[in-house]
Amino acid sequence: MMRFEHKHYWTMIAAGIIAHAFIILLVHDGSHKAITQTVFDRFIMNLGTAVVFLPFYAEFFRKYHLTHHANTNNDVDPLWPPFKKKIFERNRWLYIVCSFVPFLFTFFLLLQGGEKRKSIRMPKVKINNIILSTILSTILYIWINPPLLFVLGTIYFLNFVAVLRHWCEHIGDRPEKESNTYWFPLGMGIGNHEAHHHHPHFSWFTMMIGLIYRKKDTNPVKAFYGIAFDKDMVHYNEVGK
């Protein structure tokens, strides 16, 4: 932030990458109870998003991420809803542009709901946690008083990095797969994604050690090139199995 105030605007990119790693450590692992393996993990993940001024994020992330794990790549997977799939199949570049608008697909997901999704059991969102997280975020924002552009820029690049990571996880030219194993900068072990889907309660550190010994399927450059220019690249789905 101090560098940004001296007109080093590239620091928003660095901040987005670091914030992404921070969210993997606290929010992602907290959702799976992979930190303390107790209910305290839910408090930790909400604290994590409060610190990066995203107080609503943790509870909704937990709800949809755990639903994704229970319904990976099928027609009720919240990370691959029908409207998102249609855009991907009809216009790849429109899909890319929409993906890089922070929370755009999440907004439509919340708006649509989906009849099929209503029929499955999803984790509950705790409003009390959102309220407490919002209060903490507000106090921190007033106390630190960061430049608004720095906060918004960090959130934008955080989303940018998260989108690239998702493409590495679930997009490739082998539709029979469920997910990929890949290298990612400051990925904190999440690149060991096939193992993560089979053992979601393993911590990021365990996943990171395992990643060293696994063959990598893809990387961010390959994933982006495939999405943009290779029609054989598909989002993995149950139909291909």
C-alpha cells in the first residue's frame, strides 16, 4: 500500500497474488476444516476475508465450494452452471471477458439460483458471521484508511488470479478427467488438485509436499492459451467420463 501511494501501481498485481494465497490458506482450508479441524476454522475463514475487505465472501465461498466438491462438474455444480456453460460454448472471448469481471458470474449465480440446485442439500450461510466480519472490515478500513483504488485494484487482480487458477483446475483436452494437477505461483498446494478432490481435509502444506512428486497436467500460460485459441479445450464434466 505504501508503494502504491508513491505511484508504484504495479503493487496492485503483487497484492492480488498475495491476497489470493492468503485466501487459500485461511478461507479455502477453513471451509474444509483443514486448519484446526474444528468449528473454529469457520471463525478463521471469516476473519481472513474481513482483513482483505471482503466480509461477505467467506460464508458464500464455503456454501458454494463445498457444493462444488459434492457435485464436481455435473449440472448442479455452482462453479459450472448452465448459463456459464452456454457462454463458454458459444463465445469463448465473451466468456473470458465476463470471467475477469470480479464476481459477475457469482452475481448471476445468486440471482438465478436454479431449480435443480434447489433440490440438493447445500451448506447454510451464517448471517451472524457476515455481520461480525463486516463490522471488523469497517473498523480496519477506517483505521488503516487505504486508498480505495488500491483496494479495488487488489480485488480485481485477486479475481484475475483466481480465474486462471480455476482454468488450471478444471479445463483441459482430456474430458474423461475430473481435475488437473498443475503448478501455480503462490498456489499454496492447491495445484495438487486431483488429490485435493479425493482428500479435501488435507492441509495446503500436505498438498504442497505431494505436488512436488506429481506429474503436472497444465500451467497458467497453457490454460489461458487453450481457453482462448484451442477448441479442443473443454471444461471437464460427467458426460465425458
